[in-house]
Amino acid sequence: MNLYTSAWSIISSKNQKKFFFIIFLFLILSLLEIISIAAVIPFVAAIFSPEKLMNFPILKNFTYLLNEYQNVLIPLFCICFFILFLFKNLFSILTYKYIFNYNSEIRAEVSTKLLKKFFNQDYLYFINNTQGKLSATMSSETSVFSSEFLDALMIFLSECILLASIFIFIVLTGHSVIFFAIVPIAILTILILTLLKKKIKNWAAARVELAEKMVTVSQRIFIGVRDIYFLKNLDQLINNFYQLNKNQSLLEAKTQTISIIPRALLELMGLMILLVTLLYLYKDGISNDDIITKLTFYFVVAYRALPSFSRILVQRQRIKYSENSVNIIKNTLMLENKRILDIPKNDKIEFNQSLKFSNISFSYSDKKEFIRNENFIIEKGKVIGIYGQSGSGKSTLLNLITFLIKPGRGKIYIDEKEILNDYERRKFQNLITFISQDTFLIEDTIRNNITLTSQNEIDETKLNNAIKLACAEKFIYELPENLNYMVGTHGRKISSGQKQRIVIARSFYDSREILVLDEATNALDEETEKKIIQNIINKKEDKTIIIVSHNKSNLSVCDKSYEIEDGKITFLKKKS
């Protein structure tokens, strides 16, 4: 039951209400199924033994008409019978269309909730968790939740309601002999699947782990495709990829093998129904006309009941198989919010003098302090440089400056006022425009990537000015659709340098009080890089600019620079 309560907690209240509506649709669908099954006996009787209609109170008044106008009414019966089944199947199609749309909505909803939850975590969460794991949770696990768990649960409930309705109908109509065929096989099937329950759960857990590995490995392969071309031992990488795929496929094969069991037992159940029915009819000495009618009825019951029973068993396996994914999603959504996300953009802290760090220490673990008892100051309206080689700690220092991470020890002051809580940190972040070497573009037009706002809110004059200052004018207006050009997924349709200029143009358009450039021009040629930096300096007005670089020459425009090496921060004297 814990599995179902966990799944229920993931779904929004709006979609919980829709779930009950789906149950209502299933009840109507099962009623239509019962009506169609109940119509079989009078339909067959009308064709082969019209006098038998006297046994049906509703239809006995039509016996005379049936005998008198048999040539007309029997085709009419056939048409009505066909219309009944047509209506039932159309209703079934519409019901499942609604369910499929519902599952798609759930998938989008849960993925969005997970994304929001991720951004409610502090930056350390992203440092401590791999891209592959986070991506797998948002894509693979939500896919399993919607297309496996929810889909299986819907089919399971639908078939249970239908099967229960059929059994009630069988009892009420005096055809309970069918139970003697169904019950033993049903008990045997449930027993077998119960014994396999633990194995299914273990295979599901292993599948999740392998899926995460596959996502990570695949990402790394395509990120490092240029380096891979020059590998001396490419076979080792290919063999590793093959082994992961093989292990994943073996798990799939095991679950597929189990799915055959209900099918085999279904055949046994069908055979049992036939044998029991024939023995029952033979023993009671029923007439040929009755045999035809009853066999037809039993056939229709078996035709609907046996596949239902089979699907119930299969869906039960699918539900158990997806338990790990449900738990992963639930546990992720239950993470404590460590970052204030929903804060108005115009809610900014006062920053008029300086940002001061006093005796700051930071460590990624309890074992070693990466930065220890350091002091530095960032003055309002100045251009501040941070220099350091790869691995020196400049990214960590920048994360502290921008409040992406909190110091383990020490104090932070803005305008001599100590910053004590997360809300004040988030207000300070609203002052910052951050540009890194890892450019982020949405799958949209260049215009929307620069403005990140709706069409009717765009300031065209401001936009064109931002493009000019970012030296992006030439390449944008050489593209087929100019500003309306679609950049593709992750900006794959444009070069790295063009991506950086679009992001820099975004910073000019956004125009906040603090601009952080973290190796933001490394994909540009030297001339363009110098021109853009000069444009930034010329247009800075009262802005505070922080430039992070592993190249000292890029810091020549700075008013003040710091060098960081092995977590130690020192003032870098400016050459006269």
C-alpha cells in the first residue's frame, strides 16, 4: 500500500480529482461490457430458437412479431447487436484517449516539479550529484512513472472492475460453473507471481542503477566526442558500453520471461473452461439448441474474462517493476528546500558601498578546508579581477562571492551589514548577471534567448543595442531568419563563439548592477574578446564587474585583482 500512497502524493490535487473521474469512466465501460455479454444469449436464441425468447421477460412480448417478421427482425437484431458493440468500443477508445492524455500531463507535471525541486536545493547539491543521475530522475524515472506505473495502474483497475462485474453477472445469471475452471488456475498464478515478487523488485532496482550509468556514459561519450576520435584504445570504451547495454538487456529479458507465465496459464484456464463446460452440458443432458446458446455465452465470457485476468497479472508485474522509480521521485520531491526560489526579481538588497568577506573558510568535506581564513573586498562600481590556474579554487571563490555556496566559517558584509539569512543572499543574487564559459541556451529563437521574456514585453531598441555591444550584429543578420533563427537543442546550430556573444548580449539586455564574467570570452578570437570587454567597461556606469580568468592579460582593465592558488587569496599588484 505504501507504493500507492507514495504515488498518490506525487500527483497534484487537480489530477487526483481527474483520477476519480477515470474510475467513473471505467465503471461505465464495465457496464457496457456486461450489457454486451448479456445480449449474447437472446441474440443467439432469436436466430436459432425464437421460442426461447419466452424465457426473457423483457423480450417475450416480441415473440409473435419475431415469428411473423423473422426475415426483417433478425437482420435488425444483427444491426442493433453491432451498434451496441460499436458504441461500447468507441466509448472505450475515447476513455483510453483521455487516460493517455492524463498520463502525458502527469509526466510533464512531475518533471516540472522535479526541476523546481532541484533549483530549490543549494549549489552543493549539484556538485554532489552527477548530471546523469539528475537527468535520469527527470527523464527516465518520470517516464517509468507515467508510461509504466500509471499506465499499468489504469489498466489494472479497469480490468479488475470489468472482471468483478463479469463474475457478479455470472453468479446472478446462474452460470457459476465457470468458477470451477477459473479459480484453481487463478490461485496457482497468484502463488507463482508471489514467489517471484522479490526477484522482480531486485531486478527493478538493478535496472534503475544501470539506467543511471547508461545516461552518464552516453552523455560523456558525446560531450567528449572530439577527444574520443584520438583515443588509442577505442575498443576498451566500446566494450565497456557493450557490457552495460548487455547487462541492461539481460534484466529486460528476465522481466519479459516472467510476462510469458500469465499467457501460458491463460491457455490452461481457457482449456479448463471448455472442458468443464462440456462435461457440465453432457451431464445435464441439455438439448442441442441450449448447447449452442450456452457455449456461445461461455465463449463470450471467456473471451472477455480471460484476457482481463491475464492483463491484471501483467500490470501487477509492471507496477512492482516501477516501484523504485516511484520511490526515487517521491524521495526527491520530499527533499528539504535549501534555497528560496520564488522571490520577485525586483526584490533586491541595497548595495551602495562594498561586499566584504571576513575570515572566510570553506570545505567540500569535513576533512580539509579548501579556503581558510581569507579576507577580501569587492567595492561597488569597480572592475574586480580573479586570476588562477585550473584547480586553483577560483570557481569556489566565485561561488562564495555570488552566494551559490555558504562559507563554513567567517562573516559576509554588504555595506557593513552582516548577511545572516538565505533571503538576504537571494536578494543579493537578484543584482547579479552571471556569464560562464558553459553557455546556456533554450531551444528557441535568438531573440528569445537574449530577452528571455514574452514577445510583447521586448524593448526592440534595447535589444538592438545589446546585440551591437556584444559584437553579435554581423553573424545574426547573416542568418536566414536573423533574430528569429532557431538555435536548436543546446544551441547546436550555431558556433561556440556565437553562443557566447548571444549570452553576452543577454547580459547587456538584462543590465543588472553586478556582472560576473567567468571565462566568458574564451571561445572568442582575441580582437572580438578585447572589443567586447572594452564595451562592457565603457557601458558599466555604476556597475560592479567581476572578471574571472586563467589569463592575466585579460585582467589589465581591472581596478583591482586577486590571485588564488591552492585556496589562498592574495592581492595581485597592477603593473604600472
